[in-house]
Amino acid sequence: MIYNRLVFRFLLLVFVSTLSLNLSAQADLGEGKSLFKANCATCHNKNMKDKLTGPALGGTEERWADYPREDLYKWIRNSQAMIGEGHPRAVELWNEYQSVMTSFPNLTDVQIDNILAYVNDVYVNGVKVPGGGTVLANQAVEEKGDNTLLYGFILLVLAILAIVLARAISGLNHMVELDEGVANPTPRKSVLDILTSKGVVGFLIFGLVVFGGYTTVNNAIDLGRQQGYQPEQPIKFSHATHAGMHKIDCQYCHDGARRSKHSVIPAANTCMNCHKAIKKGSKYGTAEISKIYASIGYDPNTDKYIADDENTEANIEAAIRKWVETNYREDNELPKGVALNAQGTKAIEKQWDNIVSSLKNGQKKTVKGPIEWVRVHNLPDHVYFNHAQHVSVGKVDCQNCHGKVENMEVVGQYAPLSMGWCINCHRQTEVKFVDNDYYNAYEQYHQEMKDGDRKGVTVEDIGGLECQKCHY
């Protein structure tokens, strides 16, 4: 029993010591990096030169150089308070980004200085990478944990030492019993006996429970949080062209955003409102628009939908091939009577193969049918989010959560969509009470604002932090 307690205590000490090695904070730039990753990396690009949800942090101190250092500290701790006070730099940032910054009231001056020092180091010198060297701050870098093997080696060495110590203790106990003349001394423990003892088995079970719980919680927290996720879609649809260049309103295509829980993906007939007339794209020519035609059985040569009894894949293929060939001849000034050259034949074949590979997959066996877009934003099933509540009632701009989509060639997840991000927005965002009949029931708040006792009403004030509002 003494042996089992000693071994269990030793292994527990090993476990705690290993955790301490992993959690110990470093000073200065090391602490700055840790604080940045814990508090800032969700909204600010880690290369310090490119914008993300918030501005690029490189050069922050220079941009605040005209104001006291304390103002920068105040901005980081509570940006909305400074905006409310009318601070020139704070108002300027708000007007540019229109995005609520998370407050960090618990950060000390020294911690903020360490974060800024780390930001400046990355901005000037680039991102340090394992194995030596740097990656320039405007290049992508994938940070990899380089201490895993070290921690594994330490654990292995400590485990071996624990077994050796257990064997030594067992041998000493055996010798003591022999010296005391015990009739049946306890035999010395073999390595197998040690590994199968109650102390070791109990410790392993304890470690597995802790590791399993840690992994489960982390995976649950990360569900749907894939900021920067930018998948390739079956059709190369450019939001920069449609929403940016041509100024098409978001809700023209995503009309569900104003009236339902989901913003909805537009059906192909919405695309056809324009593309019955616009048959050739400015960037990809016929290559991408033809995918729309193929998916709904539309013949761009005759400007008619293929009749149901003739709407087969063979007829769709024939119509699309004819359309692509016609445009190829026009682009290359080939008269109808002149046979296509090998290059032209290859171009037509390539476009059709691209249509097939884009519109067919393991589940969808035909070209005809709904276009299977790849989902970008995906909240967990236990989270309730209503687009209409935010768009129609709250008057929230799409860009607040989705970024400047009008500048995106390929849409990606802009915001972290974490619980903390949502809660922080609810705490700091003021509800638009003026001329909004939805909030007429809040008579007390209206009266307080009228009397000057209240400057505004936040989402938190009207129950925006109640658990059942988002988790039902």
C-alpha cells in the first residue's frame, strides 16, 4: 500500500509538472505572443499587415502617436466608451470599420505593452518559424506546435524514471522485510506488476478522463468556428463583380435574410433573371454561366428551356456544346463553314468536362438539378440565429458579420462566429429605437431616453444575453 501511494503521488506530480511546463508564460515578446493569440488573433490578422475583421495592427503605436499613451490603453480596454466620448481617433476607426471591438478591461499596461511589442516585432521582422528563419509578414504562414515531441520525450523519460523508482521501492521493501525476519516477505515487483498495479491503472484512467474531456470541450467550442474558411465553389461566382462592380443588393439574391431565419441560397431562376440576357461573363466567358444553363436545362442558342420530355443530359450537352462553339467561332473570327481546329475542339471539350465535374458528385449523378454550393457558415445545431431579427428589426448591415463581401472574389468566413463574439456585440451594440415600431413596447426605455436619463439601449438591455434567446 505504501508503494502504491508513493507511485501514484509521483505520477500525479509528473502530470502536474508537465502541465506547468505547457502553461508557463514567457515574459516580454513571449507573453505578448500568448496574449495576442488569446485575445486578438480572432479578429486581427497574425501577419500584422493585412486586414481581417479588424484593421491590421502593424504600426498601431505610430497611428496613435498624436495622443497620450493612456488613450491607446483606454481604447483597448473599452473602445465603445471612447467612441461615446467623441475621441477623434476612436471615432475615425469606428467610421472606417463599423465593427464593435471586444473590450479587454483586465489587461494591464504592461500586458498591453508586451502585445504591442510583439505586434511591432512581427510587423518589422516577419513571423518567426520553427527551425530558424522568418516568413515575411505579407506571406501566409502556418504556425505549428513544435514542442509536442519535446513534451512526449519528457513524459517518456519521467515514466521510465517512475518505473525504475517503483522497482527500487519494491526491492527496498523486500529487503526490509527479510531483515525483519518476516516469514513470507512480499516478492519484488516486476515491470508488469508495476504497470498493472491499482495506482498506475487509476492514474491512467484519470489521465484519459482529463484528456478526453479537454478534447471534447475544445472540439465543441471549435464547431463552426472556421474563420478564413474559403472553399472553392462549383461555379466561380464573384461577389466582387455582382455586389461590387454592379452594385446588386445582397437581399436581391439572399432574399430570405429580411423575412426568415435563413438568408437562403438563391435558386438558379434568380440567376436567370439577369443571365437570360447576359450570357457571357466578363472574366470567364461562357465557362461558368453555362453551368447555370446546364443545371436547369436552358438552351442559350434558342433562348428557351428544353421541354420536359426532351430535357435529357444528351440534349443539354448538345445545346451547351453548340453554344460554346458559337462563341468560340465569334471570339476567333471563324466562319460557320470552316471546320474547328484542334484547339477549338479541345476548348469545347474542356468546358463541358468542367461543367460535368462541377455539377456532378458522388450523390448527384446528373448535370441537371440544383447546384450544390459548398456551405461556408455553419453554426452548431444548438444555436438559434435569425437573419430577419438582425436585418429587418436590428437594421444590421450584412458586412458587420460577413465582411466587405462586395470586395471578395471568393467568399470566406469573415467573423469568428464564436459565442463570445456574439455576446460582446450584444453588450455593446445599441438598438435602433427611433422610428422602429418593433420596440414600441419598451415604454420605460423610451421615456428614459426622452427625459435624458438614458443615452441608448443595448441588445443586452432588452434580454440579448438571456440563454434561451440563442439556445432553445
